[in-house]
Amino acid sequence: MSPDRTADGHPFTALTPDVVLDALDSVGLRGDGRLTALSSYENRVYQVQLEDGGAVVAKFYRPARWSDAQILEEHGFAAELMAAEIPVIGALNLHGTTLHHHGGFAFGVSPRRGGRAPELDDFDVLEWIGRFLARIHTVGAAQPFRTRPALNLHTFGEESMHWLLEHDKVPLDVQSRWAAMGQQALDVIASHPALSGTATPQGGIVQLRLHGDCHPGNILWTPADAPSSAGPGPHFVDLDDCRMGVAVQDLWMLLSGERAQRTQQLSALVDGYEQFRNFDRRELALIEPLRTLRLIHYSAWLARRWDDPIFPVNFPWFGSSDYWQGQVQMLEEQIEAMQEDPLMV
């Protein structure tokens, strides 16, 4: 059953505080009425204070995005990681399951964990994160996802570009140029078998289960001197985008700055990574193609979500001719970047 659409046409407007509290009550968690909306555009996430003095985080999944089987694969992956003593924050098992339904919404409940953004200019921090990413990937390589999609040329690039054009989301004054640059970029990416789906199992780059969206906002850092039951160091949150893909996908979004700075950051990550798992240097050539796929996919993500009232409010610049002209320029820059020598570590 799906939640009813309200007058503005979007299901999430039916997710009122009363619905949130009733959903938690249905799994035996009684809130005291205090809710704090946490930063999330894809889903709706709330910190909920409980009558017993504790607190939990409740995530209500965007209707029709993932099937129950795909959400349970996310939860199962998190459970495997936690069983391996990797600091991932996963859903609680309540009444024999981690996935619940109320009012037409699928939701999960996880413990509340504090933390701050990691200091990515500190190479010791990057090395520490690299060690845990290697451990995540060791678990991720043990078996594939069965229902969740892969991150590749088709799912992030071709599907996104075709959807935007078919639904007339690119203004006519820039559409032909954007389409030409997008297709040129996809043609370059298609030359990489690991992303185009043409790699052979023998000698090909390994595909494994990934975090998938490992940007700094999805890592909570607990200092060594902080009072926390979770222990010091990084804690990985939000596996909502976990997919099959290449290992470097979980590393490149932690890089920033000029080429020399990114090289140093990557070296620290890989130094930590290789304390637990070998890193295939061939994947370094995939960093800029992956960045390009994310650029195209991001525009499609915004356009697909535009009927959600929080998107026009938070992304008022999206959709204008200036926005799409900027996208053309970034695609041109990415085409050049994909043809440069990759970072070396």
C-alpha cells in the first residue's frame, strides 16, 4: 500500500509528526513528542526522543524508490558489516525484522550516534578511514547483491541522460549542446570495461558491494577523547545508495582540491586501505569517469524529485538555462579530465 498523495501531489506531505510517532509506537517505541528532522532529501529522517529517556533515528523511505527486497538487502549488508565489527550504523531488529510499514510508508529505526565531520586534511584521519573502507569491501566482496542495481554507465549515465531528454527537462536553448557533450562524455566512459559492463571475470576489475555514496557527510567522526559507546574514529552512516560497483567509488568522493592535494589524500587513503586489502591501481583511471557519471545522474536526480516540495525550496537554482549552461561547461571539463593521466599513488 502506498501513502495517499495530498493536495500538493507528493506522498511525503502525509508524513506528519503524528504519523511518525504512530509508526514508532507500532514497533513498541513510544516517543515523548519531540522530533528533530535530520538532513536528508531522498528520504525523511527524524531523531525521536523516547519516553524512557533514550533516542532513536527513524528513516522513512521515499515511496516507490526501492522494493522491500532491496531495502532488506541494505539492512542485511549493514548487519554483515556490524557483525564484522565495522563501525556502521544499521537498522535495529524489532519484532523479528528491520523493515516496518505504517501509513503506507516503509521505515527503519536505528540507534542515535553523535559525531562530527572528519578532518580530511589530516592524513592520519584519511588513513584510518581507508582501513575501514578496506574492511567494508572485504565483506562486500564475499557475495553480490541480488536485487540492488549496479553503478555503471547504463544506470547512472545513459538512463539519466535519456530520461532528462525524453521528459524535456533541458531548456531548448541549451539542449542540443548539453546532449552532444553528454553523449561525448558517455562515449569516453564506454571505453572503460569496468563501467560499461563489458569486463570479463578473468582479469577484470572486481565488482563488489559498496557503500555507494561515501562522501564526508556520510562519515561521523568520534574523537579519541570523546565520551561515546561507539568508540573513536569513523562511523559510516546511510547505506541507502549501496550498490554493486568498483572499490574506488567509495574513495574518490573524499578527495578535494588541486591535483597535488588530491594525490596526497588518495595516497593516505590507499596506505590505510592496503593494510587490510589490496587496491587495484587500474581503478585510478575510473575516478574521473565516475565523477562524470555522478554529474549527469545528479541532474536527473534533481529533476525526478522536483514534485517533492523540499526540492524547489532547497535547490532554487536548478533547471534554469544558466544551470544547464554550467552543466555543459562542467561536462567539457570532465571530458578533458577523463583524457588526462589518472592520479598515481
